[in-house]
Amino acid sequence: MEKKKWWQSGALVLTAGLLVACGNDAESEKGSSSSSEGNLAEEQVLNLVEIAELPTGDTALATDTVSFTVFNNINEGLYRLDKDSQPIPALAEDEATVSEDGLEYTFKLREDTTWSNGDPVTAKDFVYAWKRVVNPETAASYSYLFEGIKNASSIISGEADPETLGVEAVGDYELKVTMETPVPYFISLMAFPTFFPQNQAFVEEQGDNYGTSAETMVFNGPFTFTKWDGTNLNWTYEKNEDYWDAENVALEEINVEVIKETSTALNLYDSGQIDRVNLTGEFAKQYQDNADYTVETEARTSYLQLNQERDGKETLLANENLRKAIATSYDHDLLVNEILANGSQKVGGLVPAELAANPTTGEDFRAESGDYLTFDKDAANKYWEAAKSELGTDTVTLELLGDDDESNKKIGAYMKDQIETNLPGVEITLKNVPFKARLELQTKQDYDLALGGWGADFADPVNFIDLMTSESPYNRSSYSNAEFDKLVALSKGENATDVDARWTNLLDAEKILLDEAGVAPLFQRAAATLQKEYVKDIYNYQVGAKYSYKDAYIESH
């Protein structure tokens, strides 16, 4: 099979996934431009809501949407995404220089950037941060994203010293990265928070306290961060006057409050105390004709995780027929149209639609892969009968873990009703806990079923499929299949530059995973949102960190 150049593959794959809805008005000008036209409101203060608490202030340890949104606005890497989700130089003063074989990257850094403590941002800050992420002692779940860089895999597995990572500072303002294998989406990763720099002196001074509060964090992005003590449910962004592009940042302050009940947030929106609110269920239906209403699509799938090992012992869900029975027992159409009603769509697999296209034919991955584990009550009962015979029982009680926000509570109640109704003898108990607690329980595999989800960090199917390999830190259910692991390894290694073979590897791997009900698809998420008409240019990204407020502004009203 003829091999195609890896950079051509990367461009094709990335283009398909980078669709974006930017605030309410994607065509409006940046705040800095509007200023000269006299369109800026005198008070540049934005008031927002989050539905979950912030788990960490350490970019090396973050794994969630809330954290990445925070980091994308208080820190910055070599690149950041523009309003069209395309990576553009940020701390890098220009595009990277890349060797013809894709194995060496050279980044020249801006020399006018500083940390909020006054220290300059240098290439050494990237070297320190990246080596810290891959160091097994850090226990960074996102360290696998560094695979492809020289020695990264060996370091992560404990077989090599972190100092041997293929990254070096050539003077203060030049960063050189040496790869083991080409990674088509490497430049897009440079806009992802796990690849952001860290100030070594500050991190080491804080020790175990680093990132546990706003006071133990340091910033180099458009905003600084205040009023977060590590446990409270609110925080504030303040304009960073020392940011290299501060003249193009209009907002002076962003106040964020965690509110888990839609009705409470909606009341604040209606009274003018907050400027954006997400809607679900009846609220989404009620406001569909409102002028402030919009639907933001997401390259994110929500799915049911089925834990096969708990407390070191095999669970009932190690039985494939039981997993298949549960995975085919609930009506996806009813879930998205009635329970959520916020623009979310049913999804037939782990990889979402409109993320990536076949590099040869242009066909969307989700369409080409097809639909798995669709709702089928008769099939579900056949699987359940087989499971009962194999398990030697007619009744099963399983715990369903989810977050304690309103939306997850509704989804949990729906799943309980569907599974218990369509699989007589299966009892579901609900356990809703704060977001951070849910992550901890999943990490320890202290659950039976869990409402999980994944948003794209970069526009490639491997970003989702890689989650379920046997050694993945995100495989929190003990799913394991040797052929699946082999196919994923081929896509990242031997076939990394053979775009057709690599694409086939990923299609085949997803089929194995879903044929065995390694996960059970729920829906592809969207957000029904009300946003005040005077709020402009909040960028909502399909990949990577979800929101950027750098270019946002409040228009005169």
C-alpha cells in the first residue's frame, strides 16, 4: 500500500473535526477592534456559571473540562486556538520549523512574556513541565499524549529517566523537540493545557500545595486567577496587564459561580445577574424560541462505563452478555429528545460524529464505522437470559454512579427506569456525588456502572479509542482485549505514517470494543444555551479546552 506523507494525513484529519460555534455572533469583530468603533461597554465584566467544581489548579494533573477551561484562560502554551479552532502561534513567535521527516520541531519563543510573579517565560519552563508530566511520580493521567516524543513511552512506563525526554532548551527562547515517530496532530497538541509551561522555581517552592488554591498558582495567560481556595464553588478571572497581548483583551473581570440546579441559574439569568446559562430538558424546550437561545455542538460522547473489577475482584459485569443486555436496554431517541432536549444527538459508538474524516475518501469516521449497541428490547432480553444462565442468578443489583448536578440526576433516573423496565430482575441503585468525588471513585474503580464522557483533545479518532486500551489510565473498568490493544498500537506505531492502514486499524478497534460492550454509548453532547445579546466572542471549541475568553467582550447596550 502506498504510504502518504504524514503531514497530508494530519491536515485532512484535523480539518474534518474543527467545526465551531463561537458565542452568539461568530462574525463579530474582536473586542480590541470594537473599541475603536466605540462599541465596548464601559464596564467589561462577565458573569458565568459552571455546573461542577474545579478539581485542580495543576496543569499536569487536570483531566476535566472545568480545569482545562480555567487553564486556557489563565495560562498559555506555544499555540492557542483561534475562533475557527485552528492552532495559531501564541508563546511561539511564529510557526514551528519541522523537519521533512516530521521527527524534529523547533519553536522560537516570544521574548516579551512573563509569569505573574515577574519571572520571564522561557524554553526551560516547557522542558520542566513536559518532563514533570511524563515522570511516573507525577501520576499525570494525560502523560500518554506525549507518546511519540523520543523516550516518552519508556519514561512513562518507568523504564527510562525523565531527563532523557526528547525536549531541550536551546538557549532561553528556543525549544527543540525530537520525536520517535511522526504525530500528525502534534501542533494541535501545543494548544492543549497539558503541554503548557510551568515555572519550576514556583512549583518546587509550593511543593505539595502547588495548584491547590489560587494563591499557590502562577499565571502567564490573558487573565490571572483569584478567589479560589481549593474547595469553594466560585472563582474570578482578572485581566493580566502583563500578558504579552493584553492590549487585545477587553474583559477586565470574569466571575464564575458553580450552580448545579438549572432553575437557580435561570433565575439569575432572568434577573441579569449572570450572562450565560445552559439548559436541559423542559427548560431547553421552553426557551427554544427565545432570541438568546443557541445550541453549541460538541465533539464529545457520553457513555455508560461498565466496571469489570471492583476491590480486586471480578464483578458481574465481567459477563459479556450482561454488559450487552444493559447496553441495548435503553431508548437513545427518548433520552436525547425528551430527557435532554438540548440539541444532543444519539451516537452509535465511542467516536463522535464530525470529528475526523477518512483521509482518502472523506467519509466521516462515525458514518463509516456505523452504529453499535442500538436499543433493542428483544435482543436485550436474550442477552439477559444468557447472562442469568451463565451467572446462575435471576436477579442482579447494580449501582449507577453519576455527578450530582441536575442533568446527571435526570439521566441516572432515566437509565434506572429503562434498565429495570426492560430487563426484569435487574435493580439499579443511584449514587450521585460531586464531580470531583465521582472522578476519584472511578479512578479507584469503586463503582459498578458510571455515567462517563470524553471530549476531544485533538481531532483524531485515536483520542477516543486509545482510552480503552488495557494500560490506559482512563480505562477505569478493566476492559481488556489483546487484539484491540494491538490495533491501537499499530495505529500509533508501525502504521502511523500509512494513513489508510491506520484508519482501518482504528475502525477495526472500535468494532471490537463495541461488539464486546466495553462501553455503552449514550449520546453526543450539545449545549442548549442562553447568552445575553451583548456578550460577544466567547469561543466554544470542539477540541481541546472548551472555552476561550481572551477575545470576548461586552458590547454597549
